[in-house]
Amino acid sequence: MNLFDFQLLPYHEKIDTLYEQGVYLGKRKMDDLTVLLYQLDGYYIEIFYKKHRCYVTKVNVFSSTSLLDPYLDQIAVEPFVYTK
């Protein structure tokens, strides 16, 4: 499913699709919000939860990697070692 098709889905189908097919990448806190980051078919989705995931307040869909900056400290990147 491409980014445009995902954006056209009704709200509840977005959440269902994300939980069934998305890959969890990270989490961050903002005031009284928890934001979860997922990847789906080459784009990213942030789910904004209010008060410990009681309900979703916003779904943000994007493809730009510049918006991943708040999550980079959570991604473990092993050093690349070339062997013959």
C-alpha cells in the first residue's frame, strides 16, 4: 500500500493496517503525549497517544527521513565490517 492509499483510509482502518503490517521503530514523549513511530512500505507513520495510550489524537504520515531525527538515538547501528 503506498502512502497516498494509506492516507485515504478511514481512521480505524489506518490503525488496523498499521498494527497488522507496520514495523515498530521507536517511541518518544512530548508533554502529555506518547508518539510511536512505524514504517510501512517505505514511508513512516507517527501515532500520537494522549495519557498513556488511552486514545489516539493524531496520525502523521510522511516519507521524509528528516522527520526521523527525534528517534535516531533509539536506533542501534552496528559498525559495518567488510570481510573477504
